[in-house]
Amino acid sequence: MLVIELKADGSAIYQGTHKGTWKDNTDNISINVKIDGKDTAMTGYFVISGEGFVARATDENMHYLDEGKGELQLEIMLTDKTCVDCVKRG
């Protein structure tokens, strides 16, 4: 199970023990942690997930949240081809 804690001060904790940092870059989130002495970078995107759809969160589709048709989640890209929906943001 993937667990990343993103704190308001810009620090991050991966799997409860690996310390790192995160930064909101407007269109994505950069997460950098050191795992077993190796620097690891991940990218996250806010998405809106609803029944039958998942889309990157943009100003144009925020109405889905207002209408109660979807919820905001953070999608973390583990590699270029692998991602996980790991955080629901309330």
C-alpha cells in the first residue's frame, strides 16, 4: 500500500519513514523523497473522479465538484506509465 503524507509546510513522509519534500507547481505536484539512500522523484496531479470518469482537475471541470458528481483526488505517477490514486482531498 502506498502512503505519502504531504504536510502544509512542504515536507513529505513516504511509507512512514522516508522523509522528503513536495511542491505545488500549479498544474502538478512534485514529490521528492530519499529511499534507501536514493533520490526518488514522483509527480502528482489533482483529478476529479466520478461515476464512469476520471479527468485532470481544471478550472473548466470544477463544476463536477460543485454539482456533487465527482470528488477531488491526488493521482501520483510512480513511473512514466504507472500511477495510483492515493489521496482523497476533502
